[in-house]
Amino acid sequence: IPNGLAAVSKIPALGWAQMVAYAGYCELSGPRTRAANTEDYSNITPGDYGFKVLTSSDPQELTKKLNAEIANGRLAMMALIGMLFQ
């Protein structure tokens, strides 16, 4: 079995059809479980877990921490892309 993007060409057509059919079923069946109910979370800001990881009273230090977090995220994305093309 090839690695990375070369593996995509080895998936049979019936396999793609199964994946597309299941994704369509999931999309069209709609939220029927309590976990999919978003009314419980309507007053919560996305990403607000009740605690802050990157906090600082100094605005310059906070900007430095946020920029470091963005740089680490970009590095992780480039590493993943490198793994896909390896």
C-alpha cells in the first residue's frame, strides 16, 4: 500500500461510493442525538472552556504568546504536509 497521496488512487470506486454515501447519510439524517443539540450551548463563545491558557496582564507579552502559538500551528501544518508528500 503506497503512502501519502498515492494511496488515494488505490481506493476502488466502490470504496469511494461507500464513503460518499455514508457522508451523505450523516449530513441528511440531521442532528437527532443530545450530543448534536446546540441549543444547550447557544450562550457559550466558541473555544471558551472556562479557563484561559494564554493569559497575561502585559499586552506585549500576550501578543508574543499569541504569535508563538500561531507560529507553532503553522509549523505543525507544514510538518503534516511534509508527511503527506513523503
